[in-house]
Amino acid sequence: MAISECGEISQDACYTLAEFTSRTGLKRDALRAARRNGLRVVYKHNRAYIMGRDWLAYLDSSESDNTTPEKDNAPEAV
């Protein structure tokens, strides 16, 4: 099954780093941060790949990053 839409990550697909960054729009530093925070990268034959299921699992595990803060940082009025 070919995926023709840019930005779509399929659970059962394998992506090269170039294709993955093109589809997600992540820049180099953002991808490095994701890797440091648990995104699994598979290395085979001196090439790096990201499995779609690993990206989706990473997004599920980092849901807390998108929560809104309970309070803003503005000082309270007296």
C-alpha cells in the first residue's frame, strides 16, 4: 500500500530519516530531541530508519507535553 499524502505516517511502514523528516516536518534539532527522549531509530547496513509504529508510540508516550499549564507565570494582582 503506497502512501501518497505528505505528512502521513503509517503504523506498518518503515521510513528513512530523510523521508521521515519530510513527512513530519521535523528539523534536525527536533529529531535529535525526539531521539534523546525515546524515539527508537533502527540501524541496518549503515542506514537509519524509523518505524511508523515507533513514532506513533513515541507520540502516545509524550502526550503530557501538550498539556496546558495550570497557572500562567504572570504575577498575581495584590
